[in-house]
Amino acid sequence: MTNEQTAINATYFSIIGNTLLATIKWLAGYFGNSYALIADAIESTSDIFSSILVLFGIKYSSKPADEKHPYGHGKAETLISFFIVMFLTSSALIIAYQSIQNLKQPHLLPEPWTLIVLGAIILWKEGSYRYVLQKSKKTNSSALKADAWHHRSDAITSVAAFIGISIALLFGKGFEYADDFAALFASGFILFNCYKLLKPTLSEIMDENSHDDIITCIKNVSATVNGIIEIEKCFIRKSGMKYLVDMHATVDANLPIKDGHAISHALKDKLKQEMPELENILIHIEPNEYK
């Protein structure tokens, strides 16, 4: 199975799971008198749309290069990651606003059975986070990683709701607002994770050359190719699940142009074989100093 298909399957898993959980949360929150659960349902509903965005981004970014897009369509995935962070931020702000509004008006204690619902949801969402994150690492998908954090943020809001409802039920009348404070705390935690997700996304958009581990690997592979003296420069950009490489390779200055050209192709073939995550490799041949 290709990385693209693996990522698509993981996204379908997210869409189906989020749809079912959002429905359960809305119903449990309404009939169980839990504003924290309703806030949790709002977060899960936004997850559905963000997962659909991820699906679109992965499918579009997997399209092959064409005349107008010689470097492929991989940047679409990075843009989708940015939009997902915005979705998460919006969800957190909506939850915070709704929690503050709920604190201003009296309401009933949550129903005890909502804790059972939340317990099952927490286990499912944490499992979903681990599953999708593992797939994001396997496929090198930043959009899938952002989607995984949607699951983790959902689990966090559910944990906060569980704690808030438990406090409200344990201490009784006068503590009805505990689940509202819990939802407010969860929104702050989600915003913090939005910041952590936004930083690498902006790095990809700006083509930041921050892939030292891959550069080291490229230099090690290049050292095994006959005729390559050293790699003078190596710049890397991430595009979707793949990497674009611009590099300067030094060869013997006395070699004929034809031999230098052959060495360049040998190097490219070797890198493609050893590092399939490299999508486009541009090699500039540099002569070493005359002696």
C-alpha cells in the first residue's frame, strides 16, 4: 500500500469516528445537562470538517507533476495543515466563549451516566490519536499529523469534562459550574497545541531548510557513489509527503563533461533507491580545485 493510500485510509477512519462521536456527545450533553460535553461536541463537529479537508489535501497533493506544476502539488497538503490549525483555534475560542456564557446562567447538575459516556470517548479518542499519529509518521504527512492532534485535543476536552462533571457530582449543589471551568481550561490547552502545530506548518510554507538529518543521510549515501568527492551544498524543501532537493556535488575537475553528467545520474539513481521520500533531486556538478 502506498503512503498516499495509507494516509487516505487513516483520514476515512477519522471522518467516520468523528461523526459518530460528535452525535453521541451532542445527545449526551443535551440529555445529561452537561455544558462541557456540549462544548466537546462542538470540538468534535469541527473535527469532521477538518478531516474532510485533510482528505481533500492528501488526494490533491498526490497528483503527479504537470506542465503548470513541475514540482507537483504537494504544497496543498501544507496549506491544508494551516487551515486545520485555524479550525482548531476556532474550536477552542468557541468552547471558551460558550463556557464563559454558561457561567453567567444557572443550570442543573450533570447526569452521572455522562461519566460512562466520557470514559468510553476518552479511550477511543486517545487510541485514535495514537493510530493516526503513527500513520502520519509512516507517510510523512503533516496534514495527517495535524488531524492526529485533533483527536488528542478531543481527548483532552473529554478528560476536562470528565473531571468537571466528577467535581460537580461529588460536591453537589453550588458546583454545577465545575464542568464549565473544565471546558474553559481545555480550550486553553487546545490553543497551546495550535501554536505547537502552527510553527512547523509555517516552516514548510516558508521552505525553511531545517532537515539536517536528511542532509546527513544524503551526504552519507553520496559518499558511496564513485566519482563524488563531496557534497558542497544541499538545500531541502518539504512538499506534501515528499522532499525536493537542490545540491552541489564536487567531482574531479579533469573529468570530461560526459563523465560528470554520468556521475550526476548515478548519484540521483542511488539517492532515489536509498531514500524514496526524495521526490525531485536537482544536482549541480562542481569541479574541485585544479592542482
